[in-house]
Amino acid sequence: MNPMFLLLGNIGGTELILILSVILIFFGAKRIPELARGLGKGIREFKDASSGVRREIEEGINTRVEEPKERHP
């Protein structure tokens, strides 16, 4: 199941049109593409950061810590 539907619940066509029209009235037609671009950039940055953290964790797990060499007097 798509997580977006879990967040929104059961939204019908009428409710969706009402929400979109309120957004259009509130922000205006020129402002909506700017908001969508900003949202897309934010999501992309979040994905990049989370994949970077995941990569670092996997590298830390996969790298073997060398045992210290014994010192001979």
C-alpha cells in the first residue's frame, strides 16, 4: 500500500479538487511551481543525506579494524 494514502486516508475526487483549489487561491498560479521546485529540492537533499549516512554506516560495518601489532622490546 502506498504510504501517501495512509497519510491522507480516503480522499475522494471532490475533496481533492477542493484542496487543490484552496491551494491555488491561497498561493496563486505563479507561486505553485516555485513551491513544487523547492519541495523537490528538499526531498532530493534529504534522500542524498540519508543515502550518505547509510553508506557510511555500511562502510563502517564492512571495514575490519586491524588488530594492534605486538611490540617486541
